[in-house]
Amino acid sequence: MKNLPNVIPVFPLSGVIYFPKTNLPLNIFEKRYVDLVNDTYKKDKLMGMVQSQKKAGEVYKVGCLGKISDLQKSEDGRILINLTGITRFKILQEVENKKLYREFKVDYKSFALDLKDSSVEQDTESLMNKAKIFFKKNGLLLNWREFEKLDKTQRINTLSMISPVTNEEKQKLLESITIKEKMESLENIISFYLYETSLKNQTVQ
């Protein structure tokens, strides 16, 4: 925690969340974010991702700090990066600067568990079974055999990232402090969608 920066550059992006110990590939082409990535890569490779809100300029208060683990530049000026999640953060305030991109003062205390190797004791079978049905109903393909090779924490975080749910629901998952809390929230969200789908099917019949 001591070595993490208190002020970080942040990339706001609607509908995109990611978690510690997961990877997020990004295709960077806007000038301000090309600047952000170049500056970050020269400095410490650390940058934040946060969901932008519907109101212009507004962002959610919780995001995830990541480290650029891979960077490739294309001939047309785009930058392809892979961001590896480290820990979530809470935004305290925006810091004024003369750069094209935004910087925020952040705090990591609420998410100290992210930096610890905590094993998941809860049984994930019920959640995984519902997720498979949910993904199939939404026409989403996932290699479940490969997916189940991930450890439980990575599975839960990855499902939270890629599930076809609302931005607000994704944010709720991101803000869940413990893995247990996140699991319960995700299973409740998926169960709600599956219940709604079954009701619609009954109505159609």
C-alpha cells in the first residue's frame, strides 16, 4: 500500500470494469489517452480505470488501479496495451492539471484485501451453473473448460467483468468488498435475470 501512488491518471470508460488479478486489453487511439499511456509507461506504468456516468464528466467513485504489462504501437498511431489489475481505489478528489487527461487523488484503504492472497472457501458451483445458463440465453460463448482452470477469485472477477448486466450492476460488483459479498451479489443479479426470462417465456406461451 505504501508504494502505490496517491495521485493517478485515470481513463474513464462507460460499461468497462475490471478487477485485481485480471487482464484488460485496450485499444488506445484518442490523443488524450495516447498521452496518458505514454506518460504512464515512462513513469511507473500505473493507471486507473473507472466507469464514466451518464452525466457528462461524472465518474463513479470506485475504480481499479492497473499496471501496463504489455504495450504495442501500431503504424497508424494507436497503442494496444494490456492492463493487469492490482487493487481497487476510491476517488477522493480530482487534481487540476494542464494535461489533456484527468488525474485524481485516490485512497486504497477500503480494498486492502485486494493485495492479499485470500483463498475462496465458498462453493462456486451454484453460481457457475446459473452463469452458464445466463450466458447461453444471451447468446454468449465462453470456453467453460478453460475458464474453470482459473482459480476461484479470477473466475468470479472475470464473470463480474464480462456478464451482460447494467453498468450500475457492474459497479455494485466492483464495490463489493469481499469475494463472498461479490459472489452473492453476482448470483442474485443473474438469478433475477433468469427469473425475468422465465416469466417472459410463460407470458408468451
